[in-house]
Amino acid sequence: MDFALSEFQQLLKEQAERFVEREYGFEQRRAIIAADPGFSAAHWQTFAELGWLGLPFAEDSGGFGGTLADLAILFEVFGRGLVVEPYLATVLGGLAVERGGSQAQKDAVLPGVMAGTHTLALASTETGGRPGALHVATQARKVTGGWQLSGHKAVVLHGASADTLVVSARSHGAHDAPGGIGLFLVPAKAYGVTRRGYATVDGLRAAEITLDRVELDAGALLGEATGGFALLDGLLDVAAVAGCAEALGCMQALIDRTAEYLRTREQFGRKIGDFQVLQHALVDMYMAAEQARSITLAAALKADCGGVATGADAGAERRRLVAAARHVCAEAGRLVGQTAVQLHGGIGVTDELDVAHYFKRLTMLPVWFADNGQPLDRFQAAAA
């Protein structure tokens, strides 16, 4: 199989690398995350101008019809630059609308997303019980003219700055039954919505969101009131591959910085890179990252951003590969991050060195949107 980048993918990669090199220096990033809303509005408009906000959406929707492999290329570069803009949160919300919404909902939301004037956040995580897309205690009650939502959503990525929330809520059934879940478009400033935003350890922003009898019209529901789980499950696989790709960028950045440090740091009158045990540690980092790259590529090629694979066998294969990629990338990120910090010594955990920031991001990436089951359990179920 030919794994070479297409002409479009190569141009996309080079375009993103130029942006990160020019606009995302370490000190520039520190200034961005220190101020509200935790990302640069100017950079967000640049994303729109470069076409990145339209990349994963179909041409019929006004996008570029990009695949998940295309998206993974962009996220790997984002990982190298530790980009903090709400790209993943908005893309996931937009894909929910494109895959599950009516034409009227698409027309109302997607043009603003691609123009950079409308941001979204996927509110699918709740507290209590084992994490999972099935665990939905937020209630959706049918009322005259629409719906009423009540509940709490936890650790919603970029939830405090989003214009619209895509909320999973249950119309009927037990809290862990797949049949009663729907996805709803909730205006972030709707009456009854309370958001408490905060910074996360990896430099991003999240929010706790309370829904207190929020009144929505009938057009707020994406698709069917009982079809949200299948839609959400596919979206979380997109998020998983994007997170794996971002982890690849973080790992490569740490490998490059650690190799340079070993070449220049002197101890006992010698460059520490001359010590064989440290050379072996660097090789272990490289091997772990390459294994993660291989499984991430396989998962990205199986799960296309234009829609979930059709057929029972195709769906099972997608779930199996994505679960494997999540697990391998989490383990590789832990090894690469911990080894990089160890080889840098005490300075490796200081806020003034970017190594610590990459380590924090690698620690958090397996957690973001990891609410469609534990990867090994999901892998076993898909392989059965």
C-alpha cells in the first residue's frame, strides 16, 4: 500500500507547518493561554481563511470533503505547536450537525463554522459511574412545541467560549441504555444554561455546564430522539484518531528536543549523548512513537471523516483499529513524555521549558473525549 502523502496532503502539511513556525512560538503560546478566552481570535480567523475549518465537511455542505487522514495530518502539526484553538471541539460539533441534522440545521450552523464566526462544543461527558457515551443522566423531556433539558455536563472542552453546545440527553430508558439518547443543539446563552469555565493542566479550557429546565424548540434535536448514541459513538472515534495524531506531533517534538539536549549538555567532561544508556533511551522513545504512528495511520484510513463506515464488519474493524490506536498512543505518549522529562533532569518539569508543556498535553490527550469505553474493552468487543 502506498502511504505517501497526496499533493493536497503535502500542501496542507506544509501550510500548517509554516503557520506554527511563524505564529506559534513557545512564548506566543504562553501569552495566548494566559488571557481569556484561552485562544487567539486572530488565529481562529486565519484557520477560516486557510480553509481548515471547512476541511472535514462535505463539498455539498460548502467544505472540502477531507478525510480523517487529512484531518490527522493537520492535528499532528497542531501537536508539534501545542495549538490551543477550539478546532477539535468545533469540528466535532459541526460533524454532529452534518451527519445527524436536517438541511435547515446544516444551513443554520455550518456556514458560520466554516467562516470562523460560530464555534461549537460537544457536551457528552457526565460525572458519576463508569465513563462512557451510554452514561447519560441528563434528561430530555418532550413538551409542547419542543423539548426541555435538565442535567449536568462535565469537562466540556471549550464549553465556556462556544456559541452552541451539542448536548447528549436521554428521553427515556435507564442511564446506560443506548436506545433513549438524542443530541440537541443548545444555544450557549439560552435561559437555564450555566457555564463555569476553567483552565486545564495542558493549557486548554473546559467548562462545567448545568442545564436547568432549558426550553428548546423542536428544531433543536439532531435526527431522532433515540439515534444519538450511534452518532455520538462515531464522533468520538473521530476525536480519538485526532487525539492520536496530535500525540504523534507532541512525541516527535519531544524526541527532537531531547536529542538536541543530549548533543549539547555536558556532564563529567563529556556530552551526555555519548553515554550508551541514554542513546538506548532515545531509541526507545523513537520506536514507541513509530509504533503509534503506524496504528494511527491504519485507524485514520479505516475511519473516514465523511461518514462512519457501513456494514457490520466495516464498523467492527473501525472500532477495533481506533481502540488499538488509543491504547498504543496512550502508552507511547507516557513512555516518550516520562523519558524526555527524565533525560532533561529537573528542568524538564519547569513551566519555563516547553518539554513540560508537551508532557502535560500527552498526559491529557488520552482523556479528552475518551468516553466511548475503555480502549482495551472496546478492542476486545470489536474483535469478538
